[in-house]
Amino acid sequence: MKTLIIIPSRLAATRLPGKPLLKINGLSIISHVFKKAETAKIGDVLVATENQEIVDDVKKNGGQAVLTSNKHNTGTDRIYEALKKTEISNIDLVMNLQGDEPLIDVDDIRNLNQHMINSNSRIGTLASKIFDKKLYDNQSAVKVKTRVELNHNNFPEAIYFKRKTLKKDLNLYHHVGIYCYEIDTLKDFVSYKQSSYETKYKLEQLRALENKININVALAKSHSIGIDTKEDFMAIKKIMEYKT
């Protein structure tokens, strides 16, 4: 099966404007992410963005990028436009990789892709074990409950996704914001209107569940740190500069 990784990215982040083009070790965050995606070697990698500056940066650093509309409500709607514009053909799976997680584990990307190839899943995602109890009450940390306990070999269905939980529930995990879509399912997904729960909780995966599309979950080796604030950026910058 043929997989295409598409990374949605835009400059208009409210908490950290210009985030994708902030540099670590002389390279922009978005370029770090697409190079990490290329390292996974599961298929072509494409950046989807509404900003010409991001297109220019990605291409300057050897990547592929597509300019999209600035009217999209979600990253998934953006990647679908990029999919329609690309000349890459015979695609079976489309992976939506977040553009602000340069530390995502390459093995986790490969693992999710392999689970999708081995299964009949329409949408797949990742989750990690929760070790910090503070996450249950942290609305920035999305939680997912699965039908059975996750291990590194299974790929069970998600029952629900929530931002806040009162206490630890059985088979509850920290959701990792990466999705892999069977291509016809991606087309179906973007054809549905945003649901009331999706807009209320700002969780686009609820659009799938409310339209009876199952989401399967694989266990991630680690939980990548996303960059949402200046503090996040400084922390990840320190980690990445230390590694080099």
C-alpha cells in the first residue's frame, strides 16, 4: 500500500505567532518535522500551508509544499485540499502529521503506518501511557479511552476522546495528534459538517465518531512534545540543541 504524509502548517497560531518558521539549530520547526517524516521512509512527504513563506522555506530545505486556502477550519480539511492538488498518484493511505512536533518518534510513525496496512481500519491514531496524574485535569492533553488495554501489537477501537477526565478510567491514554486515513475515508470525513461536539471541544476526531467512523489506536513508544507557547519552544530548542 502507498502512503502519503501531509503536514498541515500555518503562521497564524494565536499563542505563538510565526511558530513554523522559528529556528532550532539553524533550521525551521516545519523543516525539522518534514525531514523527520522523510526519515520514516514510508512514503512521500508534503507540507500543506496557507502561507507562501512556509512554502518557500520548505522548498529551500529540499521538501515539497502546496499552497492551500486560508479558509479551512481544521488541519484535516487543509490536507485534503493538498491531496487534491498533488500530482502524486495511486495513494492508499494519507497520514496527517502535526507540524509543531519535531521530536515525534520515527518508529511511532512507522508503527501506525504498519498497523493501517495490516488492518481494515478506516482511521488510525496513536496514544501513550499516562504517568503524570495532572494530565487527567489538563484540558490541553487530550485523552482517549480504548475498548481494550493497549499493547505494542494490538490496534483496538477508540470509545471516546475527552479533554478533561475526573479520574483515571480503565484503558485511558494520552492521545497523540497524528492520524492515518484510508483515502476514501478522508474524502468522506471532509464532506461532513463540523459536529456540535467537535466545535464545542475543539476535537476534530469527534466528527468521525459522530458519523459512525471507527478510529483505531496504536500504542506509542513516547509522547512527543508539541510547541504551543514560547516556553514549549525554548524547552524543545534546548533538548534538540543538546542532542546535537
